[in-house]
Amino acid sequence: MDGELCMLLIESHTWRVGTVHDDGCVFVDVPIDDQQDWSARAAAAAEVLREHGYSGRGLVLGIPSTWCLWASVDTENLPRKHWRRRLVDRFEENLPLAAEALVVDIIGGARTSRTTRPPQTTPGKKPGTPRHAMPTAVTSGASGSSGGGGSGASGGTSGGVAVELELLGRLVGALEAQQVSVQCICPTALLALQGLLATRREQETSIVVWADGAAADVFTLVRGMPTNWTHLPSGSHGLRWAVAPHLLYRPANTPVLVVNVGEEQQGCADAGFDRSQIVPGENTPADVACRAASGVLGGALQPWVDLRRDQLAATDPLRHVRGALNAAVVAAVLLGLVVSGAFLWRAQGYATLVDRYEQQQQAIFRSMYPGQVVPQNVPSRLASEARRWQSVSGHAENVPDFTSAFHTLYESRRRLPGDDLRYRLVEIRIDRDQLYLDGQTRTHADADTIAAALRARQGFEVEAPRTERFADRGVSFKLNATVLPQALRDAATSSAEGRERPEQASDAVDGEMRPGDVTGPSEPPPGSAGKSAGRLP
């Protein structure tokens, strides 16, 4: 059977399996008889399902109207917590059985019952009057639109459907034992009405009379939502008496939709319907319910009533997607194994390279140091040996760069001002890269001039001079300068062009200085301090 298996239809004396095709619905009868128990019937249904390609997907279980009980219930003044329990208690007041013996779903709470808030109600409305038409029951519906669940249809009242828990429990248990998954349990007539309203654009219909053979269902709608449902087993007399009360308080032109009413059920005309108000139809409730069941399974439609809840709720809420979840888990495990295997293979390749390079390092060490024990860390040992040989040869890296004290003294003396400025140097101290001058001059500005002369060319970083005026006359100053060896050498090299030999230049500089201004040793050893003495005029 090509198509989508979506519904197991339970009827009074027959069971049928419904399949949705592009051109309609096809039903296959399940061979059962009234003498069989639930297990035998479930086994026969499972066999038919498997013959037509059933793979364990969830099905909608459509139950007959004769199993259902209906009553109205007041939805006002519900507590915030445990509001559904309170709603069921109110529903129980209108039924001949205890709530513990029933599975109940409140229409209008089909979706909100799974949230933390009660269904919306309209204040000021009185509770509806319970109505039991025939031993078989009726339902009231509620929906914000013709295709889904919502709040109560008539202000502060809503309808509810109840079925005997033992009856449904034995049926569902027998099907589950045969590996038939039941996803939803819906009254067939109510599901068919929901599917019919979902396909109709006009919302003016107030009464729906839907015949199915000799039986019929009569629904009353308010704003496109069902508020009463009466099931009539057979006979035009019952139809006439069931329809007439619905028209007592309605206008003469009340819109009526009559579906599948044959000649034997023309009592609807006797009830006061105008022929112009009757809209003929050809779809049976089973056909429309099967298409609606396809939408329910696909997630496009939320049923008004789903009795697969409370004591009949599925033990595994994810079982309808369990196959896909299991496949995803298996795929994730396989992916992890493949990735782990790839990493292990890559790690093995790196380990092979490490062994090869270690053998090459050891071979190099043996060739360089024959007879010595190969150390654990060959690269570190070779690097240490390389640094040792570099330090011996003078090519070692990170060797401190400094110049000789003689060169520093020569450059400092060459940069000091000539005879245009009178001053006296009391002390010249050189310590590696530091130059210290202590002297006397006439004014504070002369000390700044001496510091500027040392800064004139690269090689010295000179701090601002610290000066102090004497009590009688003159100023003492102290200068600290940092020697930049490389910059000092570059300055000496650039100034060497066009000059005489260093010895002659030194003599020339000394000759330019006035006798008695600056005196001191001409070639102090590195690290020594040169002393000079002079006088101020």
C-alpha cells in the first residue's frame, strides 16, 4: 500500500487501518469478530499494519462516539496551581462516574493543559448546563480558530470529553504489546469536524449535521468553535428531535452545513431547515479524520482532544523520534571513533618522525664527540657547547657592549666648551657606561651650556645639571651622563674624516684649553677617576 499509514480507526464492530494518498484516503479492514478479546484484535491489527509497510511510527487511534461522555464545565476562578485537577473535579460533578475511573481531556485545554497557566475565561458568565444526549455522549469544543486548540468557546465555560480508563487502557496495552505505537487518542467525529473546519474559509456555519450511514452527529458552533456535540445512533426521528432544539433561539437564517444526509434522514427538513441552507457533502467522517490525523502526526494540527494523557500517557515521550535519536547517537559515536582513529594514526606518524630525528641527533653527537656518552637532550648539549665556543672566540651573543674609559674621557674632553667659557672641573669619574662631572662655573646658565655641549653630538645621554650657588660668588654643578658605546663609536668615526691622528687632535684640543682651567691625567686607565684642579678668575 503506497501512502502514509496514519490512523487506526476503531468502530463498533469493525477496525480499519487508514492510509493517506495524494488522491484521498484508503481504508483496509482488520479481520476481527465480536468474540475476540483485545489481544487477538490487536494482533490482527498489527499483522495488517505490517503487511502494508508499518515500521513502528506513531499512529492516531480514532475511537467511536459511543465511547465518549461530554459535559460543560465552569472555567472561572481557577487556582494558579493545580488548576487542571480542579477543572477535572468540576467536570466530574456532571458525570455519573468518578474521575478516577475516567481519562478526561478538557477541550480548550488541549494545549494549555501542558503549560502552567489555566485556560482564558471571560468573567461574568454562568456555567453551562450539563447535557447528556443518549447514553452515548457529546463533546464541546474550543478553539481560537477552526484549526487548533484554544480557550473555551462560550465565555466562562468549556467542554470536556471523558472515556472509561479501563476500556482505553486494555486497548492501548494490547496494541503496545504488539509493538504498535499509539501517539494520540482522539474521538473520530470530533477530529473529523476539526479537519473539516480547517479546510473551510467561511466561519458563518452555526450547526453541522454530519451523517455516517444510519448514524449522525450534530454539532453546534459558536464563532467557528464547537460547543455541543450530539451523537445519534440511527433513525430520522432522532435526527429531527436532535436538530430542532438547536434552532429554538437562533435566527431563521441560521447557517447550517449538512453533510452526507441521505433520503432516510430527511427529518432535518422537518426540523425547520430551509433547503437553501443545506450544503451537501460527500466526505465521510472517517475520510476527513484520516487526513486530519496525517496533519496531527506531521505537527501541522493540534487535536482538540487527546486522551493519550495522565494514566494513559506514553512512558517514553520521545519514542516517536527515538529511531532518529538512536541513529543520531550511533552516527555521533561512529564519528568519534573515526576522528579518534585519525588522531591516533597522525600521532603515530609524529612519533615515527620524533624517533628518526632523535637517531639523527645522536649520530651527529657521536661524530662530533666520539667516545662520549650520548646525553638525553642532545640539542641542549650541542647548544651549550656552541655558546661556550662562541664566548672563547669572541663571537658570543649577548656580550655587554661598552667602550674604554680612555675613549670616553677623550670624547667628553673634546666636546667641552673652549676659551669662550670659563669653568673649572673638580672631578671626572667614569664607570663603564656612566660619566660623572663635578665642577664650578660663574652662572647657572654656564652649567647648562656645558651640558648642551656634551649633548651636541650622539654618544651621551646627559641629564639636567644640578647646580648650587656659592656664598661669595660662582656656582657649583654636577652632571650625570650615560655613555652609549655604539653611538659614541659612530660619532668618533664620522668626525675622524678630515682630522689628524687622535694623538695630534688630543694635543690640539689641549692646546685650545687655557692653562689652569682643566688639568688631569691624559690617559687614565679604564674605571679610574681623573682629577683636575683650576681656579676661577
